[in-house]
Amino acid sequence: MRDTEKSPAGFTRRALLGTAGAGLLVGAGAGVAGAVAYDRPDGDTAANGVAAGGGALGTGRVPFRGEHQAGILEPQQAGVRLAAFDLADDGAGRDGLRTLLQRWTRAVDRLTAGEPTQEFDNQVALDAGPCSLTVTLGFGAALFDRAGLADRRPAALEPLPAFPGDALDPARGGGDLFVQIGADDALVAVHALRTLQKLATGTAALRWQSAGFARTPGATARPMTGRNLMGQIDGTNNPRPGEDGFAAKVFCTAGGDQPAWLAGGSYLVFRRIRMLLDHWEELPVERQERVIGRRKSDGSPLSAPAGSGEGTAVDLSAQGPDGGPAIPSDAHIRVAAPAGNGGAAMLRRGFSYHDGALPDGSPDAGLLFLAFQADPRKGFTPVQRKLSRGDGLSRFLRHEASGLYAVPPGVPAGGYLGQQLLEG
């Protein structure tokens, strides 16, 4: 089966190999929970960025074109660069946006194949292969007004509400155009971002950027779920292709108030979540486990015997030795459970970050939370509202930046990024 061929379930081979790789959160929505539990799947070697024949890590290649944009269903790469651009006040408009997206498409087409771009190349990544490079594009709400497309703005792209405890810096969130650039080599990702930035000159300017990392493929003796900076196995219970209702949770369909141009696309919520690691690390392991509802050693839920593994089903009705609930009432996995949130779920694909120390000496470190979903009004927003009010983990987190973007569907042969919006 070729990478772009669909399985009987409707997903491409690329998606089925990649998915669980999505590195994500513990419970059902874990907006806050971005802090917890992400899963890097069980892993076919090719799906983890290593050539199936045992070749070098740099030979891993993810097809750029397909039904959905790359960077959603594939496994996490070793690193990510996130960035947002704002359209220029003059010289942009709809035609300028179209020209920019066509330039970016030509460049990304070559970069993801491990080839130099034709319009700009600083030779930073000259010696590297594709390194599983993916570039994923999203549109912010303000872009639709600036590009004369207000009548095509999705209703679900309404601003996220303010949540209790938010401490958001507008300068590190939002933006008209968002890009997620993942790769298994940092230079490859940086080179791709620099290329996009240069090609945007005169049309859009960089608003903010962040760098994140995950476990490098092959770093463990066997494929296994990674850990976040709190030491927790992070990614358990992430939706996976092939499960009933997966596509409906992640990808948009035309109808209702969802525009036709977004069919096959998604919505992305970004949150920069600082972990209060100094406070967290003062807790004994047993207390950390009760905050999450899982054991640090293997991710098994506290409702099951030690050693049962992270895949063991959570029993929220189980009692502990003292007669109380085995999983505390404010444990993250209880508050975030889909059963308690109307079935809300998201495909979470977060990365850790560590940007040195703050003035008080505490680590400026945490999670770059990324969650793809069919409708944030039914996914991230209700779950995050509940987490911010009742999740014991929230005492150890600070949400410091935020963004919501409409992610157009994949790029067909001969087409360009965002063509469905501009010409649909």
C-alpha cells in the first residue's frame, strides 16, 4: 500500500502508522492537562522517523500532500518550532495571502523531500535528509478580516473564553498564520522556519515563536510512551485512528455552521503551559501519583494493581484501602475523563520546553500544548473550563500563552496550502 492510499477505514497508511505518535495528554482533554500523559505509540520504525531498513534517522520522510495536513496524525518528532505571523497592513489582502501560501507550498514541498528550496536557501540544513519534517498551517481569526475573507471565517473560531488562573501574554500567542514545524533534527526545523520567514518578507511578519522537544526516536531500548518534565508518562488515552468516532473527534465535516472549505481540516488549540517544577518536585512520589491518578513508574491507574501498565482501563468507581476512592476526586485523570465531559476528546500532540530560569530562579519550563479537534466549543473549551476549576494538577501549572487556529485540509496534487479557503 502506498503512503497516500487509504485503508478500508478511510485513513491513509501514513496516518495509521503515525498516529498514536501524537504525543499527548493524559485524560480526555487535558487542556490543562497538557501537562500530563502523552503517548508516543508502539511504533513501527518507519513511523518513528527511522528508515524501515534500518537506515539513518535523517532519511525518514513524511509525505507533504494528502487528505489531511502532515503533522497531525504522525508520531511526534524529536523537536518542534512553533511560530505565528501577522499579515502586513499594506500589500497583503487576499491576493497577497494567496501568493505567500503558494510560495510556502513550493518551499515545503522541497524541504520535506530533503531538497533545497529554489527561492531561498541559507544552506543551514544542506547536509541533512528530510528528518521526518512536517509543516502544518493554521489560520487565526483576525486573518479573515485582514485578507478580505470575513464571510468565510468559521463560527467555531470565536475567541477562547478566559479561564480561571490564566496569565496570558498576548505577545506570545495568537497571530494570523500559525505554523507547526516538526523534525527529528533541530537544524532542519530551524532552517524550515527561517525559509518561511524569508519568503513572507513584505507580506507577513513573525509575531512569536517557541521551540519544544520530545524524546528522540530510538532513544529507548524499545518503543514506549514518553515522559513530560514532571516525570509522568504522557500520552495515555489519546484518541487513535481506527477507533470508533476518531475522525469525528479530530476532523471537520461540512454542515451546520462548519464551512465547506474546512472539510477534512481541523481546529488547533495552542497553550504554553509553565510547570511549577520546584513546587511539584517537593511532593513525594506517592502524592504526585494521587494528583495525576496514575503511577509514575509505569503509568498504571491507581484503580488497578501496580505493574498493570498504562493501557489498563481506569475504574473511577474503585475504592482504595481506606474505603475512599482509589483515584482522588480531584485527580487529573478523573476530572479530564471523557465520561465526565460529555465524551469530549482531542488529539493532543504536545512538546516540552525549557527556556532557562525566571528572575526568581525557578525554571521557565513546561509544555507546548497542541490539540487538534473537530470543534473547540465541544472539545477544548468545556474540558479546560472543568480542569481549571477542579483539577488538582492546576495548582502546579500556569497557562501563559494561547492561540486558536483553523487548520485547512491537506494539499492535493497540484494545489497549495489553504487553496480551499481562497478558491473554494
